[in-house]
Amino acid sequence: MPVGTRWFREGGGIPPISLDPPSGRYLSFAEREEIAVLKAQKRGVREIARQLDWNPSTISRELRRNAATRGGSLGYRASVAQWHADRQARRPKAAKLAANETLQQYAQHRLAGTVTAPDGSEVPGPQVHWIGRRHGLRKDRRWASSWSPEQISRRLPVDFPHDESMRISHEAIYQALYIQGRGALRRELTACLRTGRALRVPRARAQQRRDGMVTPEVKISERPAEVEDRAVPGHWEGDLIIGVNGSAIGTLVERTTRFTMLLHLPRMASHGQQPRVHNGPALAGHGAEAVRDAITSTITALPEQLRQSLTWDRGKEMAQHSQLRLDTGLQVYFADPHSPWQRGTNENTNDLLRQYFPT
């Protein structure tokens, strides 16, 4: 395996080294040079902060913490200050899960989610081995009633209300799972996650794709601002859950109330009995016409004021969104490519539903 590929996998799918300049949260080397010049000119802390547009406490802490101490004086030099800052920010530090065995066991037990019989004995299931790739269909994954990292993170204050050491973010749990060398959780536990994903997918990895059906007026950037604050009900998010043998279930989730409706998408009668025809009918039952009809029959059962907008991903099953708008009055908008967080309510709901359907 090439070295770069090995590093990428050991980093859990995220590049281990970032070449981006420091964010506005931290002082840059150029700003430290400015501080050194102004300090040499006998400028005060507040004047330096005013010129650099930083809080005076930040400048005071910088001059005290990252000063050069050689020679017995507290002089300030940009190169020495930058060295101190880089040393203090150096990773990896000891992961919280690795340092707290009780917290580690709590998270690991709930991630594994062992399935037990009524008598308490463990129910055997598929033997899933760590292969460094995405695990297959859910029916071939480890049998588990697992908790998600976010569920674990939010449950800790309930189970340990007076123990502040029993606190951890869901992101720290994901890092302990995916990044080799954190030394806290077994990587094979990724087989128990709802996605079964062995590597993380960075948000920035968005590729260009041809979407002739997505015109400028139906992009998510054109969606009314009132949809974002969730104050007005009637704005929906939707997607398909693809299952075994090409089966699918459609989901519609209302953004304000989280009310969810499922779309029945049965296979056509000739599915599996004749070969697929290029550009022919979608025998699996989730083609553009079938999805349009399912949404229409489901959503029109609601009052008109609860049919304001629908946000979907860029799947071809929504190729007939124009006809859907005429039939239902729904304004249809499409999220950006590879941007599931723009439909986060629907994505989280689908993750929960996937635990109960054979996908």
C-alpha cells in the first residue's frame, strides 16, 4: 500500500496535516511580528490590542506566556513566541478516553451494543473483522443495538450528574474510533455505527457533477430565510433509504416539529423477471415518476399551509420536481452536492430508521 494511502487510512479518512493558515481564533506569526515591533516602541497593551483588533487580555496573555526568557529578562520576539505557541498546541495529547478507563468502558460498552436474549445470554451474529473499508449491507454487519456517539455524549450528564470527569463530546468519540494512535477505542467498533463507515468523509471533498435538472432558481441558496429558523411549520426535508435488492423507502421530515412520514415505494410487477433496459422504467419502484406520485399522494393529505417547501438532495429520483410543484404546491429546493448537513434533520432521522430496516 502506498505511504500516502496508509497515512490517510491511519488518520481515519482525514488528512493528518493541515496546510491552511491559522484561523482567526489564534494569533498568526505576522501578528506576533507586529506585537514585537509595537512592544519595542514602548506601546501599551491596550494600544497594541486596538491596532491589531484583538482583546487586550489576549495581548497581555501572549506577552506573558510566550516571552523569551533567555538572559533573565522577559523580552518578546516573534520567532520565540511562535515556537512556544506551536509547542503548546502540539498533538497528540493524551486522549480523554485513554486517560479515563471508566469513561472508556462506558463508551465502548454502548458502542458495541451487544444483543442479548431474554435470559441475558449473548445472541451470536456475523463475525465482522476490521478490514479498513466500509462494511457491507446491514444484514451482514455485526448484530448490535448500538448507541451513537452523540447519544452517549448526551447521556453521560444524566447517568453521572455530579462527576465532571465523565463528560466527553461526540467528536472526541469519533476521533477515538477513526484515528489510529489515539489508543482509546477499538476501530472494529465502526462496524456498529449506523453508517458502517470505516473512514470519515471530509465535507470539502465535493466533486463537480452534472445536474441538468437543478436550475439556479431551485438551489438551496434561493430558499426563503424563514426556513432556516424553523419558526414556521410546513417546510420539509426528504430523501430515500435504499435497502437490499434495490428496495427503497422515502422519508419526509418536517423541520419544525420533526414529524416524519414514510413513502411506500413498491417494486413493479416485472422486477426481477426481465433484464433492465437502458432508460427504461425503474422496475425497483423508486424512479422519478414513482417518487413523484408517492410524495403527491402523501403530502396532499395535509392542509395547504403545511405544504410550503421541500428540500431534497440531488438524486435523479427528483427529476420530475417541476410536475411535483404543480401537483402539490410545494416549492422544491436542492441541497448542494455532497452536503448532507444542509438537510441535517432528514439525515439524522434516516440514520435512526436504518437501524430498523434491512439496508
